[in-house]
Amino acid sequence: MHLGRPPRCVVLAGAGLYHGRGMANESANHHRNIWAPWRTDYIDSLSSQEEDKGCFICRARDGENEAAELILWRGTRCLVMLNRYPYTGGHVLICPNEHIGEFGDLDNATLTEMMQMVRDAQAVLRRAVKAQGFNIGCNIGRCAGAGLPEHLHIHVVPRWPGDTNFMDVIGGIRVVPISLAELHESISRAAEELGLPCRQPEG
Ligand SMILES: [Zn+2]
């Protein structure tokens, strides 16, 4: 169900995840915000994605190839995966295995494991991409900016001093210093070094 036109611009601010409708009158916040307008490609694709392919988290959960699905590690009830449309390099999603959209519908064991994964993701990202800070949060409901409201996920976004800039706003340029495949490899390796459970590829 769609509750209106998707936002045109997505902003990650220091205190949380925001989805705005424009870039005007935001100059005062440039020192605190990451602008990620390229994510409109993702948001605009969601309606057809949901209809055509189903839930991307469930697809990743059931996929055979961990790297192709961007799965980083798995627990008993939850999984950690890279966001295919990241705010920053190393932006991960922590998701319950079950296709559930509300915290209130999760059992206590799943809730506990999700928070353990938030803790572990910080340790992994500090090791793998030298993260020095994090934005952690979720968007519940489409009106709050959730791209996939039916399957809950917690965003863990690594941050570094001085990581905000005007590149995307002024030039429409997306700076991608490292590929998703490289990130998957380095973050998975860091997870293994920290002893986190990873499903070995079959075959
Ligand atoms: Zn799902």
C-alpha cells in the first residue's frame, strides 16, 4: 500500500534518519547531514521491486550465494547484510529472519539478538572500515520513510570525522571509494576474525 509519493531526497542527520522532500533552505544543516539523493533510485524502484520480486530481505535470507546477496553474517533468528543502496560505505542492515514489520510482533529472543547484532556490527565496522561513529535507527511505516515497511530492519551507518560534503548536492556526484563486493569481503573477514557466525557457502 502506498501512502503518497515517495520523498525526493533522503537525508541522514546526526540524530537520526530523515527523508525530506527537497534540498532548499537546508544550508544551515550541511555540517551535520549526509545527503544521499541517489537513494531516490532505490525508493522509486521499491513499488515495482515489491510487486515483481518480493521482499529483498527474504530473498537474501533464502539465497544460495552469501556474497551475491550481500549477507555478512547470520545469527539464530536474524541476519546482517550490506545495504545495496548505502548512505555511506559499510551501511549495514540488521533484520529478523521472519518477514515481520513491527517490533511488537517479534519475540524477546529475536529482539535480543537484533541488539546483539547492533553491538557486533559496530565492532566489525570499527575493524573493517575504521568507523569512528555511527548512526543507528529504523524507519517504521512508509510515512516515516521506510522503503520496505513489511520487513523490519535496523540501519547501522558508519561515520567518520568530516565525512559530510557538498558533492552530491552540487554536482550530483556519488563518491564510491570502494565497491560493494570489496566491502562485503572486508567486512565479512572482520566478522570472522571477531568470531561472529557466518554460514559457509554450500558445495
Ligand atoms: Zn521479508
